[in-house]
Amino acid sequence: GRFVGTVHSFASRLLRQYPVAAGISPGFREVDDVEDQLLQRKTLRAALETQMGRRTVRLLQEFDAVPSDLLRPLNSLINHGELDYPVAILERPQLDDAWQRLEAFGDFLEARLPGCQEPQPTCKILSLGQSLVRRVRLSHRDNPSSLLRIIEEWESDPKPVKHYWGQTRVEQNQALEPVLAAVADFRAQLVNPQLLAWRSYLYSQCLPFLLHVRADCERERRASGLVNFNDLLRLTCQLVREDTELRRHLQLYLCVDEFQDTDPLQAELFLLLAADDPGELDWERV
């Protein structure tokens, strides 16, 4: 018979016809986003009590982060359960050289910033420069969070407001020219490389733990006979990809509305089911 429905309801229909072949409980229950996120929270809390979890918590503290900050990336990993995420363990970046260069940039700015009595000047370079000079003096330098909080403010290219820098256009340009050049060099040589290095390091340290939690969440769903939205698509794709005889039996004519909005997982499902050759395993070639 004909079927009209959403992609997820279509996948659910196939899984309920062939649950054993898909490796799930015949009486599986679909969970919505709210229930799935509650399960993620519960599983994450348990994982944080392990040795790997406690090590991750200590790492987060160095970045002024808390365990609940892991919920959003965990949810993203689970919503893309079909993807593999390569893990490369990176060396911890060095702080001393970055602080020395930041301090030198602060000294350069302090000697060139114009006087201003406004508590919040509208000139971005001026306001960020004042903040940098003040915070470099007061920062604790034994963890990366202090450094990153300062340089993150310079990630976007700050624009000057010229009237703060002199009475005439000539004065303004003369005052700003070396500052703009130094800011560009500071962003290129320190800000961007340091942000990339520390973010990459944090990613490399947290990802193995998050992948472990993602696997725990999937085991918990299987044990409880639950499937989330990603499971519906991923398990259906796996079913039609691995069982060519079943795919030959299921071969369908499909009409997909708004096909440009399908993601690769949905496209793989549709193209395998509608393939002229049901033995073709590469969905991009069918």
C-alpha cells in the first residue's frame, strides 16, 4: 500500500516491520527530545563518577567550565550518531611565551592609547586596549582561562572610532597607523594561533570521554527498548545497507518532498531503497 508521512515515521514503519533484522526490541518505543536529553543527563552524571569523568572535570575547571557545559556537545554527538569523530591526542600548549607576548602588547598599547574619561568608549580598539592593560596586570597566569578570556575579545577585528585619536585627520591617522598594524600582528601571531591551539587541545581531551558517554547512552536506550530520532534513521539505513536481500524485497518508488532539505543519512536511505541495482552498496553511486 501507499504511505505518506515524515521521514522519521517512514523509518519507524520499516523498523517495526523488521525489528529483529535491525537488532532492536520488537516493542521499541520512540522517545522525544526532552526524554532523550533527560537520559543523556542521567548517563553523563554516572560517567562523571568514573576515573575518566573525574579527569575531565579537572580539565574543565582549568577553563572555568562546569560538567553541564558538556551537555550541548554530547547532544550534538548523539544527534549525529552515524558520524565517526577522529581523536588525535594533542600536546598541551605552552602558556609562558603567550603571556610574555601578551604583556609586551599591553605595554605597547599603554604607551599609545589616548586618554579617555568615558567609562565605555565606543572605539572598540580603545575599550579593548584599556581592558587588556588592566587585566594583564591582575590575571592569574597558572591556568589557560585567564589568557583565553583576554584574547577571545580580540578574535573579531576591532574597529577604531577616529575622533578619540586626535583633533585632525592627520593626527588621527598618525596615532592609529602603528596601533592598527600592531593589532593586526597581535591577532595573526598570538590570538588566532592560541585560540586554535587551546580549543583543539580541549577538544582532543574531552572528545574521548564524550564518545564514551554517547556509547553508554546508546546501550541504555537499547537495554530499555528506546530509540531516539537519530536511531530511527541510522538503524533503518544500517538495515537496508547491510541486508541486500531485504533491500531487494523492499525496493520502492519514492517521492520525496523538499529533497534539498534532506541530510546525507536520509539521502542514503532513499537512494538505496530506490536503486536500480539493490546490490550496490555505495549510495552515492546508485
